[in-house]
Amino acid sequence: MIIKISNLNSLSELHKLETLDLRSNEIEDISPIIGLKNLKRFTINKNP
């Protein structure tokens, strides 16, 4: 069974996060992570 991520709300408080790879999930809204100032590398291809 493959579980796909669809909600990023739980990541919004990870202010030290620098790299995030969310390829091949079910993400439609990235607004919860917009405020992550230390995020340097973000991959989100293959989402709706």
C-alpha cells in the first residue's frame, strides 16, 4: 500500500527545514510552507 501526502499543514512550523522532496504525491496547495525561509531546495513534480 502506497500512502500519498495531500496536506502540508504539519510542515508549516518546521522553520529550520532546508530540503523538501514531495515528488509523486497528491499535493494541490503549497501555501502552508510559503513561510519557510530556510527552505533552499523544494521538489514537487508529479503532483496534481
